[in-house]
Amino acid sequence: MSTLRARCPDCRTLTAVAVGTDYQCHACGREFASGLVRVPTAWGAGGETMADAANMELPWPEAAVVEEATLEDEIAAVARQLPARPFVLGGSCCAHVGAVRELARRRGRIGVVWLDSHGDLNTPESSPSGNAWGMPLRMLIDAGDVAPTDVTLLGARNLDPPETEFIAETGIRQELGALPDEIYVAVDLDVIRPGDLDVFIPEPGGPTFDELESLLKALPTPIGAGFTGGLRTGRNEALLPRLAVALSL
């Protein structure tokens, strides 16, 4: 499917057409600020329910569905099919890699605000589990897609010792400050306090739903964003649009 044309979530026709960074449905007239990219994969053992979360029904035009046999092919396919202003829905946080990489290629320097109860800063050598879903932010930094000093990691409270060392060595920030003019916002839903959303790996602590919504509203309007790490439930389908609207998606 071309990213210039997407399926309208209202009338279900392939008549939502990209106009700049927005979409306008030529059949029913709806307008949208971003195009939805579904990435229903996990890249780790036992992540099937997390992968299925990418199939949640959300009221944004579907610009692409990316399912590839390898993570490398997935990253390339996401980059190739990325709308001008993407709304990525995973799956695991690996879904963000192709989006950030392609936006950095198009725009030059971008910042990343990564909200996650975990660091996602492991390597295959340092990871206790070997699951790739614990490595995507490190992948972006090591590849030079984003500078560590342009990364803000918020909500992380379950870090492996090598991740803590990497944060200290590289200058990754763990509180909000000045940001680059253009940012991508990656939200692993497990950043939230357990029980406020249905997530794959809940961790004690974290912001309430209302606090997370307020935080997202306070961020500059991003050039792209995505939600990952959730479960496909009716409650999430009802609540996630509020978080997306908070980001002006």
C-alpha cells in the first residue's frame, strides 16, 4: 500500500489521501494529522500477545502494515513505507527503529523522547534474556541515527547494570529539559502505573494515566510517535486515542 493513500477508519475505503503531513478522506471528508503504521511483531520469546496489540482498532487511517521475516527486513520496510508524519503501533519497541531511522534520514538531527519502564539499551552481549525488544534504543544510538545526548529516557525503573553504565557514560537524560527542534516520541505503555492500562510487562511505580496524558500534552508536537508494549483489549482501544490526541497525532 502506498503511504500516499490509506484506509479511512470511518468509511473503511482506501480514499484517505496524504496531503503534506495530513490525511484527508476523499469519500467521507474526515481529516487526520498522521498515518497509522501497524507493526505486529515482537522479536523475542513469548511476545505473541504484545505483537497482536498492533492490530487494535484505532481511529487513524491505516497507511501501512509491516510484517517481515526478520527484524532487519522489518526496519527497512517501516522506513520505506513511512508516512510523512507517522503514528506507529507495535508490537514491541523494535517497531520504532525504522521510523526514527527514516525520519533522521529525512530531517537530519532529531531528538527522541523514550517513555518506558525499561531502558531498551541492551546489546546481544549484555542482554539477560536475549530478546531483541530490550535493545531498540541502543540500536538507534549505536547506528548513529540519534545522538545519546539527544535522547531523553523517561519512566525507566527496571534497568540492567550495563544499561545504567551506558546512560552514565553517554549522557542520556532521564528528565525533561531542552529538546531538539524535531522529536520522535516512543511510548512503551508499560511506563504507566500497573492497572491503568493493559500492558505486556507491567512494572511497579510509574505515572498514572492522567499524569502520562498530561506529560504527553506538555511535549512539543512531534514529527512522529508510536505506542508499543500493550495488549489488544477493549480498554486500551478506548483509552489510547486520548494519548494519541495528547500528542496531536
